[in-house]
Amino acid sequence: MQVQGFKSLRQLSASDKEFCFEMISHITSNLDLTETQLSQLKTAYRAIGSYLANQGGELAECHIYAQGSVGIGTSVKPIDEDSDMDIDLVLHLPSQHYPTTTDEANELLFNLIRVLKDSQRYGDKIENVPKRRCVTLQYGGIEGQGFHMDITPSMPEDMDSPNHKSKVRVADIKDANSPSHPYGYRKWFRSACSKEIRWNRKSNYRSNSDIYAGTVEPLPGQGRKTVLQIVVQLLKRHRDMWKQNKQNVYGDCAPISIIITTLAGLAYEKCSNSNKEYQNPFDLMLDVLEEMPNFISHQYQSNGTVKYTIRNPALPTENFADKWHEKPMLPQAFKAWYTQVTEDLAKLLELDQGLDKTIERSREMFGSQAARGIQAKLANTLTERRAKNRAVVSSIGLGVSNAATATPVPKHNFYGDV
Amino acid sequence: MCHHLQRQLNALQKRYHGGKGRILKGKTGLKLEWRQVLQPSRLSREYLILVKWAGLGCIPEVEVLSPNLRDLAGGKRSPHEFFSKENTKPCLMFNSGSSKDWVPSMLIAESIIPWTQEWLWYWELWLSDGEWRGGGVHPGELTIEQYMDQINNSHHQPANKGK
């Protein structure tokens, strides 16, 4: 799919593209969890795991791990800096059979609540009533950010392969159980992130493909991110802003994170497999964005309606777009959002408008944390260069690339640093 | 006198092909005038600037001719410009007594022009949130002429002491 708005972005020079990608990555840098937050969360959920395992019985062999965005390094902080952030955890119970009735599902979830209620540590933090598939623990704050943990119990699909790395079923208050594969999804996304991209020899961009090597049990450090993670974070935050816009009639039907993440992951895999040589991450990002809608398949039904499929790469029987058929607002909302995000990116990176305009637009499109990220980057870029006596002089402007031919600018003061 | 001006003009013409300059007669003698478009970054606006230099003993004076910065800022004046009723005149350096950022042996092409580019970069950031990130000391309500007087006075001070 050719995105109209990207025409101008495609035509940028290589150094402009690198600059633009730097801007994009700084939009997302302020949306990450910090290393301290990540390590404290990890300690916290491991402690929950040990507490539960010590209770014995079906819990004895339990295994707890992060699923969802925190497990794959694509989480974004809430727009409202005072609201809590969800941390999705799976509590795998290898020796327990999955519930086959809604009563059993309820019992399982209420039991888990009871066990946590009995704890001195978690007693006043666990919510009394489960959600559809999980129980919720209020965690409190780390560095000013509040967290709560959604703990979803999972059980083997097949008792012959009881490990959490196999297909599982999760308890479901409405449907008794539902098939799932959180570990498999996490593994798929992480392997997509570590796919080799053919970088042009002239390119000074290198991905850190070793970040995801091996089986990474802990929450991945989000300090070093791949292009795919940056794209997903960018899109999710744009979706959050788009959704809360009161004039947006599709707000209630905004695309869900798993759909955005999956389409971006599939598109990224395709770009990697295409063997195309990339000069910079910006072109790769544009290709990923353009490819995303191609992974939604449509089947026209005899009654004239359309069935949409976005397959879970880790569990092909699961269709993330299963509700789109009954609720046409959902595919319409996806289309509207997708059009908006591609137009917005082109508008954000429009040249010759003024850095103040770029910052203002980033605030409208991605929120105030994002705008602060860009602002800090723009301020630091020049200050660092001045400190190193390396501001770049050229006839067209201060390029932000590390042009080797740059002429040093003599140190000076704006009316004296005295 | 003229060869100082000519040296600066040659360097400017050599480096910035889009610019235009000349040496002309002013009230107090010959002076250099140089006009060119500057864009601090690709996302930034393009600014037409004018540099005037009246030769040794003077500092180059920079004016932003267009767009009008005061209008873009809704009438506000940034912390680092000289007082001026007309065009914005960025304050780029600290020249006082023996502490000098700029001396006539420096090429305008390699100092004043890139400094103006930096100044415009910080100006755009200032416009976005009112914070001046470029450092330095506020020139207050001084016009560039008043500032020049200060420089010249500080020039003469050591001489007076000598007497």
C-alpha cells in the first residue's frame, strides 16, 4: 500500500532521514519505563511468584512472567501522568487442569484472590473482585509512576506438555476458558525484533541484534530499543491520543494494542525477509508502516459483509480481528486511525516550519511527555556540539548528522557565560 | 582598512554561495554589508539575515530581516537580543575588556554566521516554551550602539590607567 503522505518523506536526503528518525525515537524515549522501574517490578513479581509457590498444592510449581507490552519492550506510559500503568503478568500453573465451566473459572480466580488476601504483604493490595481473566494487585508507585499488576492464571492446553512455553488456556469468567499462547507471542515478537536488517555499508546505524539472544526471562531492558519497538510505541501513543480526542467519532473503537503490535511485527518481518538494503532506520520505519494493512485479510461473505482476519502468529486459530465482522465500526476505526497517523507523521516532519512548530505538533499528536523528549533532544544536540566545539557549519543549515567534514565553530557566548 | 573588509567579504562569498554582499561608504567610513538566508535545522524556518561590519574596532552587527521574529513571538522579545525598535538583533557574543569572543582576525563566515544559526535554533526552542537554553547573560535594555559604547570605554580604560 502506497501511503500518499509519505511521498515527501521518501524524498528527504539521507542525513535528513537520520535526523527525522532521531526525532521519532525521542518522541518515544520519554514513554519508556526507567531501568529502576523495570528492575523493581521484576523483583516485585518474582516475590509474588515465590509467595504463591510456597503455598504448595497446585501453586507449588507455578511460574510467573511478564506478558504483553512490558514483556516485549513496547509499553507506553499513560498520557495522564497521574494514572496507573498496567503490568500484565501470567501465572502459569503446570499441574492444574483448565476450567471447563464458568463456575470453575470463577472459583479459580476467587481462590487466587483468597490466597493473596491471606498474605500480610499483598492482603490490602489485592482487589476483591476478579476481572474477566485476571486478578488485579495494586502495586503503588516507583519514581512517581503508579502501577497495578494484572495476573492472569494459565494452565496447560495439553497435560502432556504442561510447560508455560506450550499452548495454554486461561480462565475466563464468561467462556470458562480461552485458548492463548502468551509465551509464544512474546517469543515471536522478540524474534521479529532481532531479525537481521541488511544495512547499507555506508549506513552508520546498527541494530543490537544480541539483545534478544537466548531465552530472556526478565523484563527486557528498554534502554536499547529496536526500530520495531520504537514504531510500535509511536503508534500506540498516537492511538491513545487519537482515542481521547472528543471530536473523534471512532474513539470508542480505537484499534487495540495487540492488533497494532502484531501488524507492525509482521510488516517488520516482511521487510527483513525482503533482503532490501536499508541506508537508515527511517526508510525501514516507512516501509513497516506501509506494509501493516497488508496483513489484514478480508473475505467477502455471501451476505455481502466482510470477515477480517489478523492471525495471532503464535496461535493461528486465534483471530485478533474476530469482532470486526459484527461491528463494522472497528475496521472503519482502524482505517481512520491509520490514515490519521500516516498523515500526522508527514505533517510532524514537514521541513522549514520551525522547531517550535515541530514541538507543538508533537505535543498535539503524541502528548506532552513526547514533546518534552523532542525538546530536550533538540536542546542537547546543540549544547553538546558547542561543548565539543563541533557545531556543524554548512551553507544550508546545521545538519544534525555527524558529518565528518564539519568545520568546527569557535567557542563563544551569548553575551557571556560569566 | 578596506582590505580587512575585503578579506571578510571574500570568505563569506567563498563559503555561502547564496549570499550577497558589498562594501559601501557609511557615515564614518567604509563598511561591509552581507545578506543571506540561514536555516538552523531542516525543520526550522528560513531566515534572511543582514550582517554589517564597520571594520576594526567594531563588532559585526546582525539583524534578522525576515520573517519578523517579534511578530512570530506575539510581540515578545527573547532574552538574548539587543534592544531594537525595528528588526531583531541577536546578541551573539561577549566582548568586554580583555574577554573577547570575537576579534577581527576571525572570519565572519566561520564565526558570526554559524553563531547566528545557533542563535536562531535556540530562538525557535525559546519560542516553544519560553526557556532560553543557549546560556549567556541577558543584554538587558541595551541597544547595540550602547553596547558598542561600553566596549569602546572598556578599551580605553587600560590606557587611562596607564596615564
